[in-house]
Amino acid sequence: MIGGLFIYNHKGEVLISRVYRDDIGRNAVDAFRVNVIHARQQVRSPVTNIARTSFFHVKRSNIWLAAVTKQNVNAAMVFEFLYKMCDVMTAYFGKISEENIKNNFVLIYELLDEILDFGYPQNSETGALKTFITQQGIKGQVSKTKEQSQITSQVTGQIGWRREGIKYRRNELFLDVLESVNLLMSPQGQVLSAHVSGRVVMKSYLSGMPECKFGMNDKIVIDKQGKGGASDEAGKSGKQSIAIDDCTFHQCVRLSKFDSERSISFIPPDGEYELMRYRTTKDIILPFRVIPLVREVGRTKLEVKVVIKSNFKPSLLAQKIEVRIPTPLNTSGVQVICMKGKAKYKASENAIVWKIKRMAGMKESQISAEIELLPTNDKKKWARPPISMNFEVPFAPSGLKVRYLKVFESKLNYSDHDVIKWVRYIGRSGIYETRC
Amino acid sequence: MKWEGTKAITAPTTPVTENRQFGSKMTDSKYFTTTKKGEIFELKAELNSDKKEKKKEAVKKVIASMTVGKDVSALFPDVVNCMQTDNLELKKLVYLYLMNYAKSQPDMAIMAVNTFVKDCEDPNPLIRALAVRTMGCIRVDKITEYLCEPLRKCLKDEDPYVRKTAAVCVAKLHDINAQLVEDQGFLDTLKDLISDSNPMVVANAVAALSEIAESHPNSNLLDLNPQTINKLLTALNECTEWGQIFILDCLANYTPRDDRESQSICERVTPRLSHANSAVVLSAVKVLMKFMEMLPKDLDYYGTLLKKLAPPLVTLLSAEPELQYVALRNINLIVQRRPEILKHEMKVFFVKYNDPIYVKLEKLDIMIRLASQANIAQVLAELKEYATEVDVDFVRKAVRAIGRCAIKVEQSAERCVSTLLDLIQTKVNYVVQEAIVVIKDIFRKYPNKYESVIATLCENLDSLDEPEARAAMIWIVGEYAERIDNADELLESFLEGFHDESTQVQLQLLTAIVKLFLKKPTETQELVQQVLSLATQDSDNPDLRDRGYIYWRLLSTDPVAAKEVVLAEKPLISEETDLIEPTLLEELICHIGTLASVYHKPPSAFVEGSRGVQHKRLPGSAGSGESVDSPDTGSAAGVSEAPPAVIPSQGDLLGDLLNLDLTPPTATGPPPAPSSGMQMGAMDLLGGGLDSLMGDESEPPPIPLRTDTPQSPQLSHQSPSPPDYSPTELGGDLGGSPAMGAGFGAPAAAMPATFSAPVSGGLDDLFDLGGGVGMPMGAYSPPKTVWLPAMKAKGLEISGTFARRAGVIQMEMTLTNKAMSVMTDFAIQFNRNSFGLAPAGPLQVLTPLSPNQSIEVALPLSTVGPVMKMEPLSNLQVAVKNNIDVFYFSCQYPISMLFVEDGKMERQVFLATWKDIPNDNESQFQIKDCHLSSDAASSKLQGSNVFTIAKRTVEGQDMLYQSMKLTNGIWVLAELRVQAGNPNYTVSLKCRAPEVSQCVFQSYEAMLKN
């Protein structure tokens, strides 16, 4: 298991060091600094073995988190734990920065003591942790034993992510369907790979221990219902259903029930959390198409023309559109003409950045640029990185639709109808690239 | 239901559970800044202050100094004094300090014990747990004694939070003092916790037990049986994500009793594949990959399971890059073990521009593994893109990958070659060199096809500065010397700096010039003289010297033979490269998700001490898994499996020593599935090594191997002759004794494994090839019959027979490839059978089997395998695997194979036994049409270990009394009546196990009539 956990700043100074196992010594702290943080080469692997000691690291802005072990640990678990550690810290004190870590080092030690015992990760749900790790001592030293045992049963219980006795005057929930479309297109407009990775994020402000059931236009579910129910409706909705390649769920979802009936039922954590993640590859709506045209005029000039076309309902508006056209390293000057938005050559980023605030569906826009090059004797050809794009659209490119989210709380006197529900869809660009 | 449409809304950020107060906390960073000299003194004063706040501040400063690495151990007593407080925050800080320094101040650490013991009684469960958790972290022997009582109480605490903490504490205590834990009976308490009502307690107990069990490989600590498994599976649904990982990792160590149990566990584990935590997913994949081995392939569920595995594996690729890396390393293993799972998922492994380099390199590896005729066009287009990227390592790998595609998918070879030529035109130094290395491999795979490009290659001769590329180029020049007009000039130019070259290049240059000489003897005599003397006289490298001498001698004795040897046709190289050796792969599959699977090394290679030394293995397929999983053989298996981890590296070393060829891994085909690494070493030594030594001649010549003894430099005219052993003697002495045979299966035999295995495996083969003798006593062996027709086995035909040669039972087979593609990776396995026959070594098929090629294999058998009565008794069910599939057939062996050499009974004993066996057990048979005299029959039978003990003649009828003993110790007594002039014999058989009589009779008939 994890033998020790260190946090370093960008210089390699130790901010936090917690050792769990006897086989990890102080020299391990230095070994990582010397071999990884101060290494001249780019990081070649997130797992490094130095003198029979394995180091796992992740970086958050300029902070390094490293887990150390001498055993054959579950590597995936260690990384998952490091991410979780970051989440917990963010939930407690915001951004992970040197200053914040120094300001909260006592708290971090307290957390590390709780969520990692002898190197074994323990319950690390922030909701539960915040009930007893407060930096104020256990809530009031005088508090009742009843309350303490409630805490412990929650930390160890089956529903470790929610405490009992939550009350809201207004029962309300928000669902965000957040998708990122990923695309790799050839210069000729052929889709090399495209997929949507989506997340359903829920903010729940519900009283008691509500039992929820979530439904979407999942092809498998709809086909199944179609078989038994009215064929007319099934035919209609069948068109709109989507094929989900794979999905993963927050630990509150009963996986065995999903496996057998494909229904998504759960008792949600309080506040914001990620209910599910999914991935689709079929029938994706690609909101934009990028058509590049690069021409080399002699050895010192490039002509670039890029057309973007929006491909969705004219009534919808895409926002925050940004097209990034890479330029060679030996670029000396660029002239840009664009019909819409603003375009600028950024020498430090070796790219022309073209920004458009808004664009309606079924429109097209164009940019052309002349790039002057310095003559070089560099034998190596310019690698021509792909043109990448960023945008935000108010629909789900995968076609996913939320059908229902039912809430049942039998003990308290509110019903599904009394819950105010909100839903929104946001499609963003993931890695949206067109080769040129 | 009212849906409020799709308008954008922002949720209020209600700080519901936010009860932390910032305020004073914002100043904690100041503790890091103190660097004054009198610091310790000041701190001491503050620690002893009366004011609580000041105390706390002081402890914080101490902890901050500790973090930065300053030694604050001098403050030990002062800090410990602060322990008696009801401020929990302060208490935790003091505990943190204690854990760090207790070891250096053991005597003073005792001061803390009282507080711990008191805290363990506290009404607040959080305080009880904190005390027991911290106490376990104080690694001072004296403290552990005081720890026992509180720990015992906490293990039975009413609060689950305390119990789950106590469970981990047992593991801590075990780490400090294992004996104490056993003596105090904590292990049993821990086992009881597996049945606890709280899932998290179960999970922690499982984690603790698994870890303790790891350091006691032979203990039956984690007594996994269907009941406990059921409990674990129930807890799996309810515990935290981390708990699920502990439980799944533990489940993976279990071996189900049969395929039904295996399936039911799989069914309960598959829902975990949808968990958001990648580690849960990977651990579930591990359990499924392992248990799948036990499922029959024709089962519907087997196919369903395969389909279910792909999507979650693909989803792992959308995780954070570090996890992607772990996932990709694992997918690399999974793809090698079960290529079918991801064969349609090529696209997800395409490299993204922004992927970190470690992800890019791994994706590339998997792309090559998944490349097939169906997707090759796409793959090549991608690879071409990658070859223009910036990262040197990545570009090199991409170029190499293009070559691997050419070798793997024949249809694409032409396109690959032209792509490579394009790349060479870029003149980017490392691209050119990499391309030349792979083109050499393409030449070897497709001889006489792409040689037209040689001219282009030669243009780049000067830019090659890496040994591998130079060696590759030299090989090409030597190999195609007859087509390159100025080959001699080219090679001569290399010769100038001969001593500055690396060994790889030197060896290659030597071989290339000898090739050139054999092709164009007239104009290159001087050159060859020069290189031979450089290699033999001026070099310190024994490999180079020896190769030089061998060439020299060959050339001077028999140039024709030299030509045959040096210019022999080379075996084709195999298409799959860089495969992980199968035993290692199996072990790594059992370690999916862990560091071992990331490093692609067994845990023993990077873990110190006793942990992880135990090798894991996949369970056998349905029906043959018995020998692996029964707990009592567990320890034995552990011992017998230990060597492979060490020996392969040695094998590689030997391979390197002898593999004088420049050939990178691509050029020699991977050895066929050896089940133990030792054999691999032996094979390299005897097969591959010599192969390449002799210029890739396909048959290992029978000369003794002496890599370390330089021979006399004069040109002797006598060719080295093999030592004067008769092959049979050697075979009998070394490979033949029954004890040796048993040594394979039963590691209890005190035979040094390193010795016995290569001898029986390698030498036997060698001698069989050389002589084919080995029937000194003329044991009967039936003619070969077709066991597995090609139609049933996708083109693989197996015919075979059994023979007993020098006391070793052998299965002699002819494997014929009647398919269109090359077959590799042969392996064999037997089902349980009546006499426990089992392969004593792996199936030795050294070279890939090309289409229409046949190969003779002799597989030595042992009789210590698992036993199950078959119907008929001598039925043997066999599974043969190759790169294409697994095939099953059954055959019957003559029982005379099992007659052992010491089957001669004393006369007296014979008489007594004959009488002793009840008459019911006697059976009589007629052998018709046999024209042998009784003496001839007797000697013939003797050859097969049927011993005549007495002979009696009554009224012109010869009565032969004979005895034989089976490998399992069963005696069979026989009376053979032969009447002169009557071709019909009568056999009466008496045996305590009358079932065998029928078989023995059949053997009699076969032996006599043969």
C-alpha cells in the first residue's frame, strides 16, 4: 500500500510529508525531488522507480503530489486516490496552491490521517468528512454521544455520502448535462475519430433521504419499453434515442440494478456531485466543421484559408468560439482578414487565434491569412499541428435527453410534484481538431 | 412534472455543510518562515506555556519544521506533555509528532502509553479510533505490548468506525511484530470481521488479511471458500469505492472450484465495470480476465463477457492522463492475452496531439498490436502523421511501427516500404536510421521483393551513426552483396575503424564480409583475410574471436560447407514481436491494475523481501484447473515456480552472448510457449544461439559449445568433432531416470532444478534430432496415426504415437501446417487421465511452422499429473494451442508405455502373489495368428518391460510366467501359453486392479504382432 505522501512546490521544497510505512525514509523525499522535479528531461512517465521505490505523481498547477511505495500496490487506486485528495483539498480550501497548502497544513495533516490509514484509502467523501474534520476539533467537545455515533455510522455506513436529517424549505434540484465533443478530422473532411464524453452533474437540495430515479433516452431502455408498450410511441421515440457506448456512475448509484434492469436509482449526496459519465460515438452532431486550405508559396510564404460552418438549428446560438491556427516557428509576420470576430497572430503561442463571440446555426464564416516566413536551413519539415477549435453550444451533441428524474421520500411529506427541477444542456468542445 | 426548459440557470451556492471557519487559519503559512537560530529554545518555552493557544501555536511550528526536514526531536518530552488535552486538534498534532519521532526516542515514547490506553476507553468513538490508529503507527517494540489489550477491545467495539480502524491496526502491528499478532490470536479476530455487518469493516479486514497473507505465502490465512466469497460479494455492493478495490483484489486470488462457480462470480462482479472509479473497473477486469480462463469457450456467457469488457476499457482512456497511462499499460497486456476484446476499437488508440508523451508511446504500442488487414490503411495513415512529430522517441517508435505493420500485414508491406522511403528522403537523421533498421527486417520477412530500394539506402550510408542502424546496413550489404556493385568498397570503408565500432557492428561486419567472400571469392580474398585477423587476433571480445575462428576454420576446411552454413536459407521472422513471454504474461494478468502491470515485470523484480515473491498464475481451463488451485499444492507450486523469474534474465543474457547477429527482437521469432523460464534459457543456448552463430542455419549442428575457451589460432584441418558420447547413453543417464522425470512435476525431488530442466528439455531434443536413436531395448511403439485432422483444427494436423525410450514415456508427434499462414506459439495440455500422464516439459517447437511444413516433436511425459479414471482406461484428452486457437482431441496410448523397468518380480513373490489374488480377478484372452516361438515372444515382450520370470513346458505347451509393473505401482501377472504349431496363444492375466486387464491384453496383442 501507499508508504508515504509528499506535496512539493515547484522548486521541489516539501510542503507536506506524511509517511505511513516504515520502509519509506526521508531520503525518498529527496530522491523524488532530484530525479523527477529537478530532472532536466520532460516527464516520461507518471510512475517512476528509483532504487526499488516507486513514485506516483500528479501535478496541479505548480504543485506536485507524490505517493511513494515499495510494494506492488494497485497503481490505478493510487492515482484515483491522489485525484481524490486534490478534490478534498479543493473542497476544503479552494485552489491548490502553495499559499493555500501552507495556510492549511494542519488541516491537510488531519485529512491525511483520516483518509489514508496505514496507506489504505478510507472514506474520502467530502460530505462525510466535513461533519467531523472541521479544524475546530470535533464539533463542540461537549456534543452528545448520539451525534458522534451518527457521524461514525455515516462515515462507515452504506450511504457514506449523505447524512441524515437534512431539511430544506424548498426542495429543488438542478441537472446539468455537460458534454464535450471530441473530433479528429482529416484535411479532406473525413472523420478520423469522434466521440462525446458527457457528464450529468446534479445539484440536489432535497430533504431527508430521498430515493431518486433518473431516466434518459437510452436506446436500450427505450427499445425494451418499445417491445412491451405501444409501438407507435416507441417508433417515435426510437429515433431520438441514443446508443451509449459505456457509462460510469457515482458510487451512490446501485450498479447491480443498472446491470440487471438498466435503471438508474440512487440516494443522492447533498449539494453538487457528478451523477454519471458516459461516452457515445454514434450519430454525433458535430456543431462545427472546419475546412482548412494551406498553400506554400515558395519557401518564405504560406497562405492559409480556413472556413468554419455551424451545423445546428438556426435558432440556437453558439458562444465563445475560438479557432486556433498554428503557424511555423520561423514566422516573421502575419496578415489576417476575417469576416467575423477578431483574429490576432500570437507569436508566443505560434498561432493565429480567431475569436467569435456568437454564431447562429447554419452559418459560415471565413478567415484568410498570409504568413511570411524567415528562410531557414532547418532540414526538418514543419510538423503542421492540427487546427483546433473551442466553442460552447446550448444542446447536447450526443443527442442525450433527460426524460425524467423522480424523487420519492416516503417519510417526509413532500412528493415528486413538489420538487422544483431544472435542467440544462451544454455542449463544449473537447479536443476538436482538424488536420491541415 | 414541470421542466423549466433549457434556459441557462445558475444554482445558488448554499453553504449547507460548510462549518469551517477561515479567519485565524489564514496565517498558518507563517510557521514555515521561521529560521532563527535560537528557535528550539523559544519553542521549548512556548510548549511549556500555560496558555493553551500558545501551546497549540508552538506545536504547529514544530510540525512545520518537521515537514521541512528539520530535526526537532529534542523537543520530544515537551511535545508529549501537550498530549493530555481535550483539544482534539492539538491532540492530533501531538500524535503526528509522536509517529515521526517515537522510534528515535523509544524510552520517552512510553510516556505516551497511558494517554493512549485512556483514550481507547473514551466514550467518543472518534477518540477511541484515533488512539488505536495512532498507537499502531508508533513503531516501538515496548509500546506494542501495551497495545494488545486496547486493540482487542477495539476489534470488538460496538462502533463500526472503531472496528474498521482496529482492523487496519492489526496489519500495522503485524508489520512490527508478526509473532505477537499470531500469539495474541488477532488473526482469528480479523477473520471473524469478514463476517461483520458493516461493509467498511469487512473491506478493511480483507485488506489487512490480504497484506498479512502476502508475507506468509504458505499460510492458509485468507481461507477463501464459497461462503466467504459470498460474504465478500455481498459487501462489494455496499462499501466505499476503496473497499470495493480491496475486495476485488482479494477475490482475484481465489480460484473457483468449477466453471459454474466461476460464472456466478463473474456475473456478480460485472456491474462494477460501470463504476466511476477507474481502479474499481480495472480490479473488476482483473477478476473477470482471470475467472474467464475457467469458462468453456462455447458457453454463451463467455461471449457476452468478452463483449462487456471492451466499453469500460475504452472509457478508461477518457480519464486523467496518469490513469490513462496505467490503463494503457494494462490494455497492452489484455490485448496480448485476448486480442478479440478490443479488435474493433482501433480508433480510440489514435494519438491526440496534446496527449502527454507517455500516453502517446503506449497508444502506439497498442495500435500495432491491434493492426490487422481490416484496419491497416487507417493505421498507416496515422503512423505517417506521427513520423513528422517533434518528440524524437515518439517519431522513432512510429517509424519502427510502420516496419512492424509491414511484417504483420503482408498486404500492406508495399505501402509501408514506400512510406519508409518517403521518410528516408526527409533526411532527418534519426528517422533515416530507424527506417533502415526496420527495412532490414522487412527484407528478412519478404525476401526477393523489395531489394530495389537498396540503392536509396546506400546513399545514406554516411549519415548512420548509431550501432543498430550501422549493423543493419552492413547486414543488408552483406546479404545482397551480389547485387551491389561496390559492396566490397562499402564494407571496406567500415573496416577502417573496426576497433572503434560496437560489438554488434563488428560481428555483423565479420559475417557480412564472409558472405561477400563466398559470393565473390575472387576479388575479396584480401578483405576477408583482413577481417578474420582483426576479429581473431586483435580483439578482446570472445564472441567476436570465436565467430572469427569458426568462419576461418570453415573456410579453410570446406568452403562448400561454409557456403551452406553461412549462406543458408534463413527462417522467416515471425510477425508478432515484442510479445511478453507467456508465463510472465499470465502472471501479469493476475496483477492487472497494480504496479507490476505498469512495469510489465513480476513483483519480485521490484519488491524487496518476502512480499510479492509468490507467483500468481491463471487458473487452467475447464476441467484441468485442479492441480493449480488445491491449497496443499500451493506451497509446492510456489517453489517450483520461483526460478522462472530469475532464469529468464539469465537466458536473455546467454541469448545475448550467443545471439551474435545484430538482430533486434524482431528478427528472431519468439520462442514457443515454454512453461518454465529455464527451458527458455536452454533453448536459447542450444537453439537460437547456435542458429545465429552459424549464420542462421536452421538446424543446430552437433558441436560442443565453448564460448569462453579461445581455440588455438592456427588453421587446423580437423573439424571439431562431438565428444564421444553415445546419444543413447546420455539420454538415458540424464533425461531418463524416473526420478528425473518426477522432478518436473514434484518439486519435492531434491534435484537442482536448474540442472534437470535444461538437460531433459534441451539435450534430449538435441540428441533426438542428432540421432533419433533411443530404442535400445526395442520397446514397442505403435505406428503414428492421425489424431487431429487438419479439417478440425484450422489447418493443423497432428499425428502421433507414444513410445517409451530409455525409461521416459514420450509422445511423439508430427505437426503439419496445412493452412496458409505461419503457426507459432505451440503449447500442449492434458486433461486428467487414468495414470496421471502429464507433459514433463513444454512442447518444443523452436521455429514457427510455415505453411506445408511438418515438424517432428517428442514430448517427454511424466506420470505425476492429476488422476481421473477415463473410459476407456487408456484414453487421453489433449488440448493443443497455437497462435490461431486451441484444439482438442483424444487419443489412446498403449498401456505398455507404462510398464516400468523394475517390473521383474521375484519368483517366490510371484507365486505367492498369484495365489493371493482371487480367481475372480483373473481374465483370459486369446491371441490369434501369432507365429512366434515362446522364446522369441519372451524376448520381444522383454523389450517392453514385460519380464518372463519362469518358463514351464507341459505336454508340448510352453507356459511363460510374466510380470510387469505400471507406473502407478500396480503389478500385473500373466501366464502365456504357447503351443508349438498353434498360432493361437492364450493369456491369463491376474491383477489386483482387474480394470487394467483388457488394456494389458490389447498391448500384448500389439506387442507380439508387431
